[in-house]
Amino acid sequence: MRELGHPLSWLPLTSFHFEHTVRERAWSPGDMLGSMSPEELHARYPATAPTATGAGAGRAALHTPDDRRAEVAVDPFAELGRSAAEFFTLPEPLDPADFNSALLTALGATSLAGLTAETLAAAHTTADDVIGDLYVAAASGGMWGDSRPGGYCRLSTWRALYALMDLDLSVPHGHAVRAAADHRWLRLAPARRTGDFFFGDLSDTAFAVLDPTRTRVAVIAATDTD
């Protein structure tokens, strides 16, 4: 397959542990991504409280557009109603305690427009959780889209993970998994009927990623409606 240049030949030949976790999630082909309210999010994940210093760091951040990277990051969400990935650079390393909703809503990200630290809940999670949503989104096809065969769901998910961490595809998969453990990951939940991006109807999902240098933040979000 590699000699023929087949896209699936880039994938690792054996599944990593997190991929088994994805397959064990309670979902079936055709299922939609679920949405969690702030209350549900904080009941299931370790919460992170907003801070004034986080808000200040967010206001000082620079938006660093990268259209190609964003396109790859949201590819699993392509069949959903709306999706976005944006990237930001902080002027100095961030205290992990300030990686929270106050920082995120101060960044000026399109997907978080109209939200405040009070209407956006943020909770600590891991890369496995992000990967699960990416894979299920690609597999479901959204409300009106088409699902993808499993191998291509896996390819889209892996590439999106690389894009979120800004890794070149030449980086070995095992190194990428170890790098993911060095990043900080937040799952986000907007209060229903708040913000300008989320439909608040069928599926709302969003995550933020802080890189190991603590100076770069990625925000990815998707929403769907009938």
C-alpha cells in the first residue's frame, strides 16, 4: 500500500490503546455526537475555575491563522453543520491553572464568540476524549452527511490529532501519543442558547489544547442541527 501511495498506508498497523477505547464507546454507526450542559460536564470531568489572570493572558494572545492546519483538524467534523479550529500564541508561558474558560473566552475565537467565563464551562480531560469525538463525528456523518468507512475515520482522526498538536506527519505515531500526554486538554460546554456559533440543537462539542511550551492554544468546535 505504501508503494502504491495509498493514504491508509500512513496509519499504524496495530491499534493503540486509545483506539480500543474509542471502539468501546457506547455508540453505533449513524449515532450523533452528544451535547453536555455545563452541569453535566462538571458532574463527569474535573472542573477548572475561571481566573482573572487567565482572562488577562487571553486578551494578550495573538491569533495565528493557519488555514491548512485548521482544515485538517476539523476534517472529522466535515459533515456537521458548522466547525472551526483556530490557533493562538501567548506572549509568555501560561500557568496551567489559568488554562480555563476566562482565558478561552478572551481569545476572540470565532467558535466562542458571545460566550463568557460564566456561560462556557471548561473541564480537564485527555486526548483520548477528543479523539473519541473526532472518530464518532467522522463515522456518523452528522444529521445529513455521509458516514465514512472505518479506515478513513481512523485516518481523519489521526491527522486531526496531529494538526491540533501541530505535528508533522513524519513524526512516528508512538511519539505523537507521548506528545499528547504532555499537552493540556479541556472539554468545553456552552450553556444552551448562548454564544453565536453553537446551534444548541443536536450536537455541540468543543475542546481546547495547550501545548507543552504553555505558549500555544488550539480551539476546535463543531455544532449540528436539523
